Amino acid sequence: MCFYRIIYQNTRYGFVIIYLLFIIMYKYTFIVLFILSLSIRAQGDMSKGFSLLEKGNFENAESFFEDFLKDNPDNKTAKLCYGRAVGLSGEPLKANALFSELLKDNPGDFEVEINYNESFLWAKDYKSAKPLYKKLVTDYPDKFGAVLGFANTLSNLQEYKEALKWVEKAIALDPENKSALVSKKYMRLGYANKYVNAQQYKKGEELLQKIFTDFPEDKDAIQNLANLYLITKEVEKAKNTYKRYATNAKDSIIALNGIALAEHIGEKDKKALQIATESKQQVKALDDKKLTEQTYNRYVQALIWNKKFGTAQKLIDSLSNADPNRNWIMALDATLGMYTAKFKKSMHNYDKILANDSTSFDGNLGMANALFASDKIIPAYKAAKQTLVIYKNQKDAMNFIEKLDLKFTPSVEEHATYTFDNGNNTAYSSKTSTDLFMSTKFSSNFSYQYRTTENTVTQNKATSHIMIAGFQYKLIPKTNLKTIFGINKSISTEQTFDQPVLDVRLQTQPFRLQNLDLIYTREVQSFNADLIEREIVMNNYGLTYNMGTTFNLGWYTQLIYTEQTDANTRNLLFTSLYYNLFKKPATKVGVNYQYLSFENQVPTIYFSPSKYQAVELFGDIRGKLWENTEVMLSAASGYQKVEEDDMTVIFRAETGVKHQFSKRLSGNIYGKYSNIASATAAGFEFTEIGLKVKWLFTKKPLFYAKLQRQIESK
């Protein structure tokens, strides 16, 4: 999620420059002043004021013409120049009023009308300017200033298609005038950005490429083209485009910062850090504060991507001490908090960013992500919606809301399995389940499972019908109570019985990067037909604990104590120490240890040793095979020892392929094999083949209307 915000920020900075240049273009002060100068000669010496306006020294020009008008109160040219100086120095409404009065005295005067119209552009009141310019180009279709002003007005209203038509008319009127070509360039930049925001990337790319016809190797076009390739994750194209940008020392550093981000998107974080480090060294030779900040921003991000959290924190603290309360530094600290699961710290930083700038993209969407990570769903929705209010149709915010919607959309899943073992047991199972979310806190689950098992030697057969209903409620953020209850109806060769089943879990996250679940389950032993006939009910009391770290090491432990209706008890310990080697593909290796003991040994009925131990090494790889298709492969091998018997080799493996057919439909096929001791005996081999299909059967959560009211409420 983090790099999308970075891309958006880069684009936004580019368009701030574009916007400023757009405003400058609207002035086309030189053109207007040239027209006005025709009437200057016989009306007094205004050359000094004219020069001040031409050079952009509007405040001094305002003072000059204000003094000039004291002695020449009826001079129309001086009034026009004074109005322009007032408007361009930051008082567009005052200028508008001045031109309005002047228009009353000079109705139909082109010079007055075009200045009056332009004052609406200075005030960013483009809707009011549009009909005025439309009338002006109707009355004066051959006036370059009127046609270009109308084109720029349409462009500011994001009516780019019409704007480009009118700017072409302006170019036809005065082919040598560069201001119209510059306007066309920025119209194409704005139009391309509109397509990019609408995720119509090819059309956006085509418009950006057209800019090079008029302005070969234009820096604005190159930078926006590179940003587009970052968004579409076309890493090589992005890198090559940034290399085109690197034509001097300053732009080379900008290019390196962009290439570092491209390497991160291409999942080469070590390379990204190398490039960011090079950029940081080069920027020291330049006295450019803004570029230095951008470069250090990328360098710290690269440290975070590479999990060099201690180094990143020291540099963030150093930057903050030297220049406190800066949004970009606080955004880095917030990002570090997200990577290290210090979500309160992140929210605190985002609060400070929003206090400085309520429209901050980093602040709004960053807060949404931090709230979601803190399991505060409604506030997360609100923060994301606020981002869209400020940044209409922004891709990352829309994707975030879609992710939340999908999380709470009701689903139905079918899970079919076929199993067989070397004890001549075969089984077929079909389980249909549905998840319904009544709110972001409360959900329910209903399922029906049919399972039939048979021993092909003894001819024993049994079937089970398990119907359950489950409910989950979020007590507080990161603390859920999950309850499942139902009936297991089993029919074997000798008997039929009904037994209640129950599963109660308290799921908690007591500390950062830690999960603790307390569990009670009541289940019927149903591995094969012989066990089903004995109607053995197991009451399991247990806990699971998982501890992660910021340095890729993790530890998982499961403890279970079981009381059975045949008067036997069982103790089970499973613990796993693992290390995450890579993020993509997600690669994990580790060592497992299992200890099992039964109070009573009944080997003729089921595997029940007084002491059983197993140690194994394992590896697990998960990643994308191609777009929308994921694969997984897990394998483990080691030794097991039953009581005082010799150690024997164990091996288990699982592989699967999952394909996302659409956002609402997915399928998963898998197979697994194990020869580790189970409910039957120590020498047993077990194989399972399975298929899962999951469908989100509504487009939105069932409580969507209520959710919208909650989001909109203060």
C-alpha cells in the first residue's frame, strides 16, 4: 500500500508545477500589454509601470498605476493596467470589480472585456468565465487572446476535449505564438492525468507521447510518463523513462529517486537502497533544499523497505530534531510504524500531519490504513472516504474501500475432498458453508458437511452429517469471540447416533506482533468407519500462540489437553520456530517439534502411545505463478519416535494452485501426503485431494446502506 502513496505524491508535485505554469499562461501579460501600449504614447509616460507588469513585479506596478491615476483619473489604459496589477498581485475579486465598472463606461470594448473575463480566471471562478469567453469568441472569433482564454477556461473545467479544439484554433490564428503551444501541452498533461485517474492508462500514455511532437524530450511529459509506468508497474519502462530525464546534475538525482521507487515496485529492494544511497551522496553537492528533502525521503523509505528499521528511526529522529513538525518527516515516521506494527505511533503522526494540512493525501489515506491495521473498521472507512472527497476517484483510496467491502461481502464456499490411506480406508467429503456479515463487528456462519468413509477390506462403512451454525463477535478491536455449535449425525454398520459439536475460541492480539487464542472444542472422532462406530467424543482444551518479530523470526506453539468419552486423555504439544526468507515469493523455513502422550494405551483401537515425539525441518513457498494465479508448495521431513521404538523417517508435503477468476469468484485445488503418525498407527500413509470454490454472492456487504450512514455520521 505504501508505494502507491509515494507515486501519487510524485504526480501531485508535478501537477502543482503544471498548475502554476497554467496560471502564468493565463496572464499572457505581454500580449495584453502590447495591445495596451498602442494607446500609451499620447496618454503620458507609463513605460515604467508597463515594465513592472511585464517583469511580474505586480505590487510595485499596482503602486505605480495608483499614483498615476491620481493625476490621470480618466485614463482607460492606466485603469486596465492598474486592474491587472491588482488582480495578479492576489486580489482578483477587487480587480473584477474594477473591470466591471470600467466595462459600464466602455461597453463592447474588447480590451476591457478580455481583462474582465480574465479576472474570473485569476479568481478560479471558471464556471462564470466560460459563458463570458464563449460570447467573446462569438463576437471576436479572430482574436487570439479571446480564443486562447476560452481554451484555457475549458481546460480548467477539465473539458479537455473541447479545450484542445479551441487551442488548435488559437494556434491557427497565430502559428508563431508559443503560448498556445504551451497551453496545449498542459491541456494534454491534464487530460492524460484524468485518464490515469480513471485507470485508462493507454489513453493517458498516448496523450503524453503526443507532447513530444511539439516539445521533444519535454521534462514534464517525461516525468508524468514515468509516473504512469510506476502506477501500471511497468518497471523497465519506468526506469528507461527516468534515464531520459537525467540530463543534468539536478535532474539526474530526480531520476535516481524515481528509479529507486521503480526497483521497489519490481520487488528489488536491495537494488532500490543502493540507488537511493547513490542519490543521497550526489545531492550533497547541490544547494537545493527541496531536492535534498525528496532524496532523503526516498532514502529513508528504502531503508524501511529493507527492514533496516533501527537505521531508519535514527535518521528520522535526526531529521525531525533539525526541522520539527514537517509533514514529510512525520509521514516517514508513520510509515515506519506501519512496517513495525506500531500503529498507535502511526496514527499519532498522521493526526499531526492532518493538523498541519487537512487535505494531505499521506495523512488521510495513511490514517485509513493505520486504523484498518488497528482493527478499527468504521473509522478506517471514514478516513478513506474523506480521501476520495479531496482526491476524486483516487485509485489507492478506491482500492482500499473495495478491499474493505470485499472483506465483509457474504460468501458461499464448497469444499470437496477425497482421501485414502494404507490402512485400506477411503473417504469422500463435501462441505458447503456460507459466511454472512451483519456488521463490521458481527458475523455468522452456517455449514453442512457430508462425509462417507469405508474400509475396503473389512467392508465397514459409515457416514456423517454435520450441521453447524457459528457466530463471531468483535468484543473490542483485535479481540474476537467465535462460537460454533451443531449436530453430528453418524450412521455406521452397527449403530446410529447424534452428538452435539461445539467450538469456542477467544481470539486476541495481546501485544504487538503476537496472537493468542484460547480454545474449547467438542468433536466426534470420525477418521474412519471403525472409529465412528465407537462413538468417541473428544473434549479439547487448548491455546495457540504466535509471536512475530521485525527481523523475520517467528514462533508458533499449540497446547491441547483432551478428555475422551472412552475415559482416555491426551496431551499434545506442537511448536514451530520459523524464519521468513523472502517476501515474494513468500518463503519460510523452520523446525517443528511435536510431543504426544495418552494416559491409556489402546493400540488395537487407535494410535495412543504413552510417549510420541517428532522433529522435522520444513519449507513453505507461496507466490504468484502469473496474474491472478497463486501456487503454494510446503514440505517437511524428519524423524519420529514412538515410545522406545527406533526412530523412523517422516515426510509430508502439500501443494496447491489458487486462481482468482474475478474479484468475487476463486477456486483452489490441492493435494497433500503424510506418513506422520495419526489416529490409526505409526506406520500409516495418508493422501488427500481437495477442491475449494468460493463465491461472493452479493456485490456489496448486506449492511452496506447502514454502513454508509455510519460513515457519513459525525
